[in-house]
Amino acid sequence: MACFPWRVFWIIQALVDVTLSQEIYAPHSIRIEGDLTLGGLFPVHARGVSGEPCGDIKKENGIHRLEAMLYALDQINSDDELLPNITLGARVLDTCSRDTYALEQSLTFVQALIQKDTSDVRCTNGEPPVFVKPEKVVGVIGASASSVSIMVANILRLFQIPQISYASTAPELSDDRRYDFFSRVVPPDSFQAQAMVDIVKSMGWNYVSTVASEGSYGEKGVEAFMQISREAGGICIAQSLKIPHDHKQADFDKIIRQLLETRHARAVIIFAYDEDIRGILNASKRADQVGHFLWIGSDSWGAKNSPIQGLEDAAVGAVTILPKRATIYVYQRQFQKRGLKPPPFPTVTNMQPILSTCGDGLIHPEHKNTFKKGQEKSGFDAYFTSRTLENNRRNVWFAEFWEENFNCKLMSSSKKEDTSRKCTGQERIGTDSKYEQEGKVQFVIDAVYAMAHALHNMQKDLCPDQSGVCQEMEHAGGKKLLKYIRSVSFNGSAGTSVTFNRNGDAPGRYDLFQYQMSINSTSGYKVIGQWTETLQLNIDDMQWPNGEMEIPSSVCSLPCKTGQRKKMVKGMPCCWHCEPCDGYQYQYDETSCKLCAYNMRPNPNRTACQPIPIVKLEWHSPWAIIPVFLAMLGIIATIFVMATFIRYNDTPIVRASGRELSYVLLTGIFLCYIITFVMIATPDVAVCSFRRIFLGLGMCISYAALLTKTNRIYRIFEEGKKSVTPPKLISPTSQLAITSSLISVQLLGVLIWFGVDPPNTIIDYDEQKTINPDKARGVLKCDITDLQIICSLGYSILLMVTCTVYAIKTRGVPENFNEAKPIGFTMYTTCIVWLAFIPIFFGTAQSAEKLYIQTTTLTISMNLSASVALGMLYMPKVYVIIFHPELNVQKRKRSFKAVVTAATMSSRLSHKPSDRPNGEAKTELCENVDPNSPAAKKKYVSYNDLVI
């Protein structure tokens, strides 16, 4: 693996060549000449969209911090004591808030360290080219985002270029083995996470959620918080959510919805970038949850206005953390020059008298009158507010900042399209626009001064007898400079010492802020405490959303309600879930539920059990009204037909219909209608007995009679094709005997059923035992199973199918001689009815309405079957008897052979209506025969024998 670095150098050489071939002077950068050059990486622009590397300019995070570096360089170069006779220069680049773009830009810093072979390069005139030697960058200030610093650090370490970040706080960067040339003047998130844990505990919260921006900063910060909270104990993490890089509005709305799933976890730890914080606050407003969440923001939020601008109401009550800062660097110098002792940095107890906490003007009351009027605004604030387009030409992005800050356009070709107002150039920062110093300005200055102090100490050691940069210092390299950086110690701009530990981290010192809104609607960040390895917090100075006077709760679990049990969460000792005793359970004690008895259900508050109500099919139920109505119509119609047949018992049509079997068939139809009332009646032993008897009996009687008729017709015409002798058992007595024998099979089965399983009633608690116990009912019914119902009807269905088969076989016999076709139509329709009945009956076996559906389906099917038989077989005859009595006359008889032959001829003629006059076939088949003569009874077949 020894060749690995050389491969990396070769790849970087290729990238640098491409970069130089595109733009050798990199005009989108700031170059300041000096004896020693420092690199600078700042997020001057936001991340670009639609394939563009860079987006809108970032006024605070970008321009403020960049100008802080230029300001610090000016201060150092004008200081006779720090780096005397040495001028610091700079090469400042824009990272565009994107790690990959920053990596490309940072290749500029290593150009001077790569040897190029230019022996084969010639100009057009044959002369060797003159190359502009790139400046050597001795150290880099930056970057801002942790993801960018990580990417850049991997390149800079290969060329041993030290790097000091002013804002990257990811714990990952503390790994001295991977990021050995990286240092930072801000404490890592591990300290910040500890401070957050202490804040959560001091509030009495034990249930919080976390939200992190995707990337090293957010994810590592949350990871550190979760690890420390686990070690400390007593804090449970409700949800840990992540904001994706390429986020959309829907992503933030989804995060808010997820946070609301654990409403008791009102406290939300946020490790996120500015735009992500704005997205979260915006989503909380869209969800109408302003004031619900208790935000605890990391240093990326700090005391900045950019994340909350226009969203102040959603940020009220937010507690934020920022590395301890105060821009009092100028005053330290002024105090020393005046022989005054600089005031200590204000503690929590003496914090309220401070006049300003956001700019350079942190003036202690003790020295309020020390400086003349006008001196209060000094240091970086005075420097930045005095910047104009004329005196700040070295900042190549300042014109773009000017347009954005004053909402105007400098030229017609300007990219700013949301305004048409022209810039005059006379605008002033802080006067014509709002100005507030960005929170990381102090740390940019400290980072530049840390690099300057390290170079100063190295120059004193390597060049003791020489001022300026000596040869030893020129060739010392970044590794030696890194040792001096790690050993620096000086008072920074906040009045606190700037030091680094062995990993290059700054000590953990934080100010705690809360965003508050007063009665007169003025809002701002208020210092409420500090953290320097221990927490100092003024809870009395804190304000909460919606005017809450007490500290809002964010606890893992509230006390369980009546009817709920506690289920402890494994691995989360501070949490439990309140689980309702669901289903048919009731609360037995605080942590357990028990099941009620099979005939009981829990009471409304689930503290005990109560009996399940008993139901049955009521007469007034819609499930009963329809079949009862149909049955009553059918009974009336059946009685009417039967009465008509009895009244006209000796007429030819009644006699030709087969009086004996007709009465049997009408009795079966009547019983099919009667069973409806038996099925709906309140179950008891008598009703259950009648159900068993009559359930299949009516159908059995009906189809036994029809089967006997169709079988007789079939045998008559089959026998007639072979012989002139009539078949046996076709007399009325024989037909009754056959029908009775078929019915007796059904009765025998019912008797056996009575003997094996005597009828009784049961209360079925399973049939309507719904998921919701409030709807559970016990069903009072007869002890008859679905299978027993089908078995009881099975024999009747068998008779029905057999009858249908015979109806199909006799379909060719014309209606002049029999009722085979009406019987066929009757059986076809009945089969369709019962084919529909079977899936409905069994398909609802698991339904809570099983009792009603199955009873209604069964009774309606039987009513329809009876109505079909009654309508097709008897209504036409009743119509003729009552309305056309002239057709109800005796017809002559012929021999059996003649009848069969005539039937065959009639069948053929019915298919050729054009060959014979209409109705001729009927008239030719009649002759006068005495039906009472012995010869007729022996040799002739009457019309009554052939037509049912």
C-alpha cells in the first residue's frame, strides 16, 4: 500500500490540471497578497438547484463570516506585536454549501505543492510558456458545515495543510487518526449534546424526540445526544427523524406528522441547518401546531435571525445553544491601553445589566462611561457597517450582497429579478437595512488569530535572529505548524482563552438562549444561562408558548386511564404504554387485563364484566317483514287456487290436471309458505320441533308430486314408442302411492333426527360476538346447525333435481297432451333460486348478521319456489276456469297407440307451421269414445291420463 499516496497525488494532479485549464486565476475567489497566505472556505452561496452548483447568496452565514476573516487579517497586519514585518494574505473560496463543490474549490490550495512537468509545453512562437506560480497556502480557515470540513480535511491532510474550522462541530472530526490536521475553535457536538442532556433534565423532561439534517453534523450530533442520554439514564427518545438532503415541503410535513404521533414528547432536539430549521417551523405552522413543540436548538440555530425570520411565533420558547461568544475584542485592547482591568465575562447572575448581547457593544455597567459617545459601536460592527461598494472592492461577492441586502439592482444585467429599484450606492448597512452580527463571527476571528499566533510562535522559534519569514520557516511544512497550532493559548474575542486539546477541539463553553416575545410583541433572544461543564440556568427568566406559566411537560408516559393497563417499554425504564383492555377484557389490576366469561362482556369503563344481551329475530324487523308479507300473499293465493279446484272439482280442466296429485302439490306449496312463520317465531321446544318437521316437508311434498307426474309422462311416451300397451302404475291411486312413499323418506329422516338429537333451544354467543363488545349479542335460536338445515333440505333438493331431469327429457312432448313444459320452466326457475340460495347461505356464515340473513334467505327462497310452482302450474288453469268457462269442456278419447302417434305427428307439425293450417293438428286427434265403457278403460288412454 506504499504506492497509495502517489496514486492519490496523480489523481489530484489531474483534477488540478483540469481546474487550471478552465480558470487559472479563479476570479470567483478573493486573493489578497501577503508574505504568508491563508486559505478561507465560506458558504457565500446556498446550495444550487436544478443542476446549478450555487444558489442564492447567504448574507449572514456567508458574507458576515467572510468579512470577519478579512477584518481579522486587517487587525493582525496592523498589529506591531503580532507577526511583526509579516503580512498575512488570503485566498478565499466559496463552498456553495455543498461538500463536493467545496472539494473542487479546495484543490486551489494544493496547487503550489504539486510539481508539474512543463518541458514539452511551448507557446505558438516556440518559446516556453511563463507560468504564474500559485501562492503557497500555509493554512486554511474553514469550513462551516461539518460535511464540507470532512470532505476538505481528507485532501488537506494528504498535503499536510493545517485547517481550523470556525463552525464545524461534528463529533466525527474529533478523530485525530483520520483528521489529524483538523482543529476547531468551537467545541464538538459531544459537549453540546451533554449541555442539551443537562437542559432536558433540569426541565424535568424525560421524553424527547430528535430531528437531524442528513449528514455528519446532524446525524453525529443526534447520535452523541442519544448516547449521552442513555449513559445518563432517565431520558427516553420518542422518535429520531432525519431531514433528507434534497428535501421537499412534503418531507417537513411528514416529520411534523410523525412528531405528533408521540404528542407527549413535546421537547424536540434539533441538529439542523438554517434552511432545515425554517422548513420545520414552517411545517409546524401549516399543521397549526404553533406552541405545541418545545424546540431545543443546537449551535447551528444559536441566536441567528435567519432561521426564524417570518416564523417568530413558531419559535417562541425555543431554547438554543451557542458557543460562548461576545465581540469585545476591541474593548480588551482599549481596556489594556487605558490601564483598566477588563471586566469578566458576565455570568448568569450579572447577565441582565448587559446592554447588548449580539454585537461588539457588550459594555459592562462598571465602564459604561469610560468611552466617548460613538465608541460604543466599534470592532467588527463598525468595520462591517462602514463597508461600501467603493471601499470594499476586494470582496468579489459584495456587490451581490449589496443587492440582496438593500433589495435593489446595480445593473440591468443583474440576476436579481424580484425588484426593479436601482441601487444608488449611497445606502448604508445598519441604517438603510437591518443589521445584526452573525453568531459565528467571533469564532472566525478566533480561528484567524489562532493561525496567526501559531505562525508568530513558529517564527520566533525558527527565526530568532531575523524578522519576517526566514528560510527555515519557509520550508518548515504543515506538520510543524500543526504542533504550534495545538499549543496556542490566548484570550479570544470573547474574553475567554482559546486553546485546543490533543484532538484539536476547543473546550466546551456555551451560552444558552431562549427566543421570547414580550407583551408589546417585541421579540428576541434572551440569555438564560450558560454551560461550562456544568449547567447554570435561570428558569425564572424563561417564558413558554401560549402564555404557560409552569414548565410544560414532556414526559414519556401520563397516568393510565380507567380501563387501561401499563405495559412497560423494554429498555426504556422511564416509559410505559397505556394499553386499553381491548376486546372482551377488563382491567384486573394496574398492569394486567383479564378475559370476561364467554357469556359476559366488559362494562363501559372496563372495570368489571356484565351479561351479554340476548336477541332473536323480531316480527317487526325488516328481515322478517318482507318474507312474512310474501308468505301471506302466497297463502292467500294457495287457498284461492285450492278453493277454486274444490269448487270446480268435476270439471274437465281440474280432472285433466290430476286432481289427487294437484291437491297434494298444493298442500306442499301451502306448507312452504307456512314455514316462514315457524322460522321467525320465538324459539322454544315446540317451535324447534315444528321447524325440523316442516323445514323440508313442504318442499318434499311438492317435488315428490311433480316428480311422480313427470316420471309418469316420460314412461307413457317411452312405452308408446315400443308397444300399444300402457305402462304400469299410471293410475291416480298408483301415483298417490308413489308420492306417499317418496314423502315417507323425508318423515323417516326427521324421526331419526328427533331420536338422535332431541330439539331444544340454545343461546349462541359466538354468532354475534363482534370485535366491539358493545355490539355483542347472544342469539336465542334452535339447536339446528347449518349442516343439519342443508341435510334436511337435501332430500327435497334431490327430488327437485330428478324432477328437472325428467322435465328436460319430456320437453319434446307438446303442451296439447301434458304439462311437461310448464313443469320444466318451473324446475329451471326453482334451480336458479336455490343455486343463488346456497352461496348466500354459506357465504354469510361468519357474518354478525348471520341469523337474520340466513333466515330471510331461506324463507324467501322457499316462498319463491312455491310461488313459481303455483304461478306456472295453476294460475293459467284458474284463469281459464273463472274467465273462460267455454274452454273447460270434455274432449274425446283415442287409443293409446293413436295418442302417441298423434303426439309424434303434432311435434313434427309444430316445427312446420307453413305445411298445415293453424290448429289442424289439434282437431284431427279427437274422436267420440265413451269414457265409461270397460273397453275404453282397458284399451284407451284418456286426456286426463296424459294432461296433468
